[in-house]
Amino acid sequence: MSAPATAAAIREAADEDWAWKMLLQGRDHLRLMLTREDGSDAAWEAAPATTGQTGFDTLLAVLTAHEFEAAGEDPPDWTRNKALPDPWIPKHPFMEREEIIEETPDYLARVNIFVPARDLVTA
């Protein structure tokens, strides 16, 4: 997946659960590409169209930048987003608002997105 393909998959998702799966699948593909060090991560240089939701747009940009930085690479220009004007705290099946905020990584909290770190972990 590339950034444009990931954004399209999120936009076309039938429900929010599937949108999250597509977001994390795209992030995982990027992570794999970055470990290969064969230039395949260039697929993520192209700016994606909107996902249709500002929260997901910003989250896709922040996760992408985070992965590039973790790999010691410069993030694509399109990932340099400003913080959301209002906090985005997606509904959680069993955590309260305060717990979500406490368990959110700093790099997400800085842009006003609140998602527990464990919800970003994939197998």
C-alpha cells in the first residue's frame, strides 16, 4: 500500500472499524518498506487525497511521519500537518476518555489526537 492507496481504503471503508484496519495495514506496509532499504518507501512520498475525515487525514500523516523518523529517514512533506483545532478522541469499546488520554503517545497528543498506544499495535 502507498499513502494514496491507504487514504482511499479508509475513505471507501464500510465502517469505522474497517477504516482503522486499513490505516494500520497501510502503516504496517510502510514500516516493512522502510526496513527493506530498497527505495520502495518512495511510494509514500506522494500526498494522499483526503480520507473524508480530518481526524483520519491527520492521523495518517502523523503515523507516516513517525514511521519515517523511527527509521532515521526524513518524512515526506505532506506529513507536516498542524494540530487539529479540537481534540479527536475516537470512541473506544471499553476505555473512558481520561484513560485514553493517559495512554496516548506524546507524538499523537501533540497534534490533538488521542488513541491508546496499544490500539496501534498489530501482530
